[in-house]
Amino acid sequence: ELKVTASAADAKMTVDVQSSGKAENAAQLYAGQTKVSVNVKSANGSKSASYCVNVQREHWGFVNQSLPWEHECPICMTTVYCPVTVGTDTTKKRVYCRACISEMTRTRKVDFVSQEPLSGAGEWMKDDFAAEKAISELKVDCPKCSEKVELRTAASHLTGCDKEEPAEESCTDCSRKILKIDSGDHKKYICSGKHPDPSFTHTVTTRSWEKLLHSQNPSATSAEKLLKEGQEFEKLYRQSIPAKGQPMQFESGKSPLDYLDKAAVAYSAMTRVAAKNGEGHFRLGLVQEEIYYLKDIHHLKDNKAEEQSDENASAEASSKEEEFLAICQLRGVSADAPLARQLKAVEAEYLALKEQKNQQKAEHVQMLYSWKSTQVAKGGMVRTQAADQDSPLGRAYLKYCDALKCDSANPVFNLRVAMMLIQQGKPQDALPRLQAAVAKRPTMAAARLYLGVCLLMSNKTDRFKEAATYINDGIASMRRTALLAKAMSTALDAENVLRPGSILLLQGLITLAQMHSKSKEYSQACGTARLAARYATFGMEKCPHNRSDVYRQYCWILVDAHSASLESSLAAKQETKLQLAQRCNRVIALMKSCSIPATDSLLVALQLKTCQQAVKLQPGSSMALSALGEAQLGHFDLQADSDASSVFLKEAELSFRASIDMEEKPVASKDVPKNVTDQTWWKQTDATAVDASSATSPAKTAQDKKQTPAATAGAPTVAGRKGPTAASSTGSGAARPSSSRGATAARGGAAAARVGAAAARGGAAAARVGAAAARGGAA
């Protein structure tokens, strides 16, 4: 509740405060946004005025496991927060979280589900207080004691929940306090009394970039003063970051990067004054990590020297790009061809050079392949940057190692080194460091959480339950910390490893959801996937633009979360066929709205698989058939030089023709168009599953045994290195729009145009076959 007091300058005026509800002059707050109206009348009643105060409560990341369908946001898959109704007079209106739909319409004003335009049609987004009221009154389970409480009071209930915390006990071998539920796993894998500390081979040295920092403060002698000085610059850095939407303009020497550089100078001097004090090395590592993410998210440049360095790096990248494309041209692949085909061309050149025993050139071509593939890899640029000693992220790793070498018993230093190793793609190397961190401080929430993440990424299936416990306890700790207003008030985001926007944490949640699904724990799988989606949208909302690598990783996590949720929902067989079809349509819409390149082979494979699932559920949906045709065309573009390409092209045309035939026909029709039943992938599916009950999905086992080309076609490998491969998980999606006749006709025209495009591409493919034959004769 919130007490609202209003007063007028003239005591004779009448002031009335109205809100969603009253309890002794207090406004009863909704779970999200509450509208408080203040009505003022003049003394004689001849004039009046109304004022509105909107009160918005902070979202605390609660995910309701038994969420009513109508109150689920199509984007984040959790309870709608600050609901808004989106739509126009000519489009169907839908309810979204305000922040979610604002993010998805940042660059394109189209409805997320139907992809119909919203701009130029008056006010298309309105606060929905009726939905807000209904959502606030939902009964949810307290995540601590399981008591049923209203969603609007859940946060305050959890804050004061008197259920006992997990019991602790002293380990008889190491004498440290541990959680009683961890006793068995602690003694088996972690206990320092039974398991010796892992060895750590590293040499602390002063690198060239550190010497440059030393030269800027050569006279400092007090490590304590340098630490305080660095922390002051960190605070100034936090204050200098502009809010989202504000211009990135700063006075000379007062930009966020300027303050981070000054903090780096202070901490670097501290490592010189107190070389064996790990704190200085650690703080310098944090600053370097913060610099990396600040540059990526905000696209800030440091100074003229760095601009020159960036220009040199850009020139080097341009040179590599020219070489890469030249090899593609040599192999008959154009510069505008999909990346998967270009990589295949470069792999062919590599193999040819290996056969000619031209090892030096072969290694150079392999380097070009690796360089290009990492630019668009699903894991982003973090993996390569974390291992590059010349990048801020690579420097951060080295400083964390220096800190750990100075104090190997420090659990925080062990944790940070381990997290960087996971980001480098080395979870097996990170595991001993995380176990050492938990051994030193068994109740440390962050160390336990990332130990769980590392166990999953290391494929330790025998420790799955242990990993799930660590991660769930870590999430619960995050939630309690946020509710008690004791969240880490760190100036550097890099220091707060328990922030919801941590990419590593979100990747761990996705892996956990997939493991729950494999274990047939479908409810837990859906809940974990929804939590990952909610946290991913939190991160996306804080990014000032959608061009950064971090933003693209959030997009991938959101797509993977929808995919995991759909896969579990299909297996659980608890949702109707219409709801499952809507989930398929949502992931299709998400892939169109996110910033992942449309030519990404993983995205195209996932899109194809999701569209096939949508057609299985609703074979009479013209929209699903059209989306399937687009996905098949996309796959043809990726596989144009392979034997399977003609199949994708032919089936794309069949899908578009089926889409045209099903225009204006009921979506719920069970009649499967002949243009669909003639397709290879449909024949490989048990067609009787389509007519099963509304809660069932096509037999997954039959699909697994008879994989479609989408599941088997992948990108090349070079010397054991795998290129981007087709996705193996199922996607998820959005609701089938109820379009007007105009929109339907427009889609029909678009589908007809795509039929022509497919035919044209068929002709082009035939021409390429002829050209290939001609080249063979010339050879």
C-alpha cells in the first residue's frame, strides 16, 4: 500500500484522491502499475481539475509456474508486467508487458505476433488497468513456504516469510559450515579435508600495457590511498553513464571511459606498490572487463590513440575480409551468398591446399575460416576476446590469474578465473576452480550458482541434481537479495556476478531447462526457460541499441528459452493444440523481430523445424504455411550447392501454393493440403498424430528416427573445428493473428510473389548446375 496525501493552496478547495483501492487513505498498489487520480474543485465548485500519478513497482523476477494462458506475455513468457493493449482498429488487440513490446517495436512498429504494421494508425498502445487488476489478484505460491498469496502482496510476503532457512552443519573433515542438504555432495566432490586444492600454474608479470599505466602514476606509494582513489573513479564512472535514450556527449576527460581509465591507472599503481596483494590485480581485472562490455554495449571509443588502434584493427579485418571473399569467388560462391556456403567454399580451398601439401597456405586459410566463423558464432565474440591477451577481456583474465596466484585460497578470485575459463569454452578447466571456491566458502551463493552452471556445461550428467540445486539456490538468493533492498550496489556491473543480465548465468539456465526436459521434468523445464526469457528481456531493455554483441546474445537466449519451453510443452501434453500452435508462431515472430542475422544457419534451421511443427499442429493455417515456405527458401539459399537444395526449393513452392489455397479458409481445418502431404518431411512424420487429441503433438520419436534435411544438414568442419551446424532443439512461437481481408489478400499476394521467386531461383539453380557442368568439361 502507498499513502497518498494531496493538499491545495486554498483550504476551501476540495481535494479527492482516487486509486485502484483504498484502505484508510492508502492506495492499494497493483503488482505493476497503479493509477492514482487527484481531483481538485474550487471553493464554489465552478472549476475543477484532475491530476494523475502513475506508481510503478519494480519487477522482482518472480515466475509463476501455473500461469493462466491469458496472462502470459507472448515475449517473455511470464506474468504480464505493467500490461498494455497493443493494436489498432484494423488489427487484433493483444496484451504484452509494456517494456517487452516497447523493446520489440524499437526499430519496427509492427505487432510482435502478427507482424502487422502499427504506425500511422493513431494510438496503438494503451495501459490496460483491467488486466493489471486481474493479474494482481492472481493467487501464486510463495517460492519459500508455498503459501497461496495474491501476486500484488507476494513480494512483501516473501520478505517477511518466517520459514526457516536451509539448515547448516559443520563438516567433520574440513570444519567449515555447510548446508545440510549438501553434505553428501560436499564430502564426495568438494571438501578440502578430503580433496587437495587444485594446482595453479601461472607467472605474475608486468605486461607492456601495464607498464604504460605505471608510467602515468610513477610516484604513488600508498596502496590504501590508491585503492580509495580507484573506487572514487568507479563511482564517478557510474554517475557519468547516460540513461537509455540520452545522447552520448561528455565533457573532455569526463566520459565513462575516461573515469575507467583513471581507475585502471590507480589500480595498476597499486599492483606496483603492493605486488603481492591480490586485491589490486583483482580490481584492475574488473575495470578491464567493464571496459570491454561498456565499449560493446555503448560503442564508446577511448581516445585518439585507441581510435588509431581501432583504425588499424579495422584495416586488418578489411584485409582478411577481402581474402576470404576472394577465396569464395575462386570457388564460385558470390560475396552476397549465405555465410554457410561461403564457409564451405573456404573449407574446400583448405582441403585442396592440404592435398597439394601446401601447409603454410592451408594454415592461413584455416585461420581465415576460424576468424570468419567466430564473428557470427552463437556464443558471440566473448570466447575469442576472453582468450585474446590484447583485448580488455583477455587482460581481465590475466589479472584475475595474477590475483589468484597471490592468494590461491580466496574464493572470489577462484570464482572469477573459473567464469573466464567457461567463457573461453573451457568448463572442464573451470570446474576445479569452482569446487575450490565452494570448498573455501560452502555457503557462497555466487560460487554455488556458477558451479552448477559449470557442471551442466561440462556435461556431468551424473551430477545433474546437484547442479540443479546449486542453480536454484543461487536464483533464490538473488531474489531475496533484491527484495530486501540489499542488492550489491557496485559501481561496476562486472563486479556483480549475481545480476540477472549475466550472459553466463542465462546460458546456464537454458542448459538446465534442456536437462530438465530430458529428465521428463517438464514443469521445471518450462519454469526455468521462462525465468531465462524474463532475465534476457531485462538485459535487452537496458541496452541503448541493438547492434552490440551482448544484445545479440540476449536475443539468442530468448529464442532458446522459447524453444525449450515449446519442446517441454509438446512433451508434457497439457496444453491444447491451439496453444501449442501459438507457441510455434511466437518463436517464428521472435526470429523475425530479433537482431540475429536472417542468414544465420542455426537460426534458419530452427525456423524450419518450428514452422514444420506449426504446420503439423494447424495444417490449415495459411500463415503457418507461408512461414514454412519462407523457411524452406532460406534453407535452399544455405544449401544451394548441395544435392538436397532442389528438395527445399520444390517444397518451398509447394508450401506457398498451399498457403494461397488455404486463404479465407478456417484455420482449424483438419484437411491437410495435398501440396503439404507431397512434401518429404511430412511423409516422414506419422500423419495420424495430426488428428490426435488437442493436447498431443506429433510423435517425437518418429521425428528423431527419421530426421529431416534440416536436422542433418550442417556446415563444414576444418581440421576438427566445427562450423555452425543445424539446431537440434525445437522452437516456440506466437499466436495466429486474426487478420482483416485486406491483410489476408496482402499475404496472398506476397505468397504468390514468393512462388514466382521460388521458380526463379529454380531456374537460377539449373543455370548453376549447367555452369558447374561446363566448368567440369573445361577442367
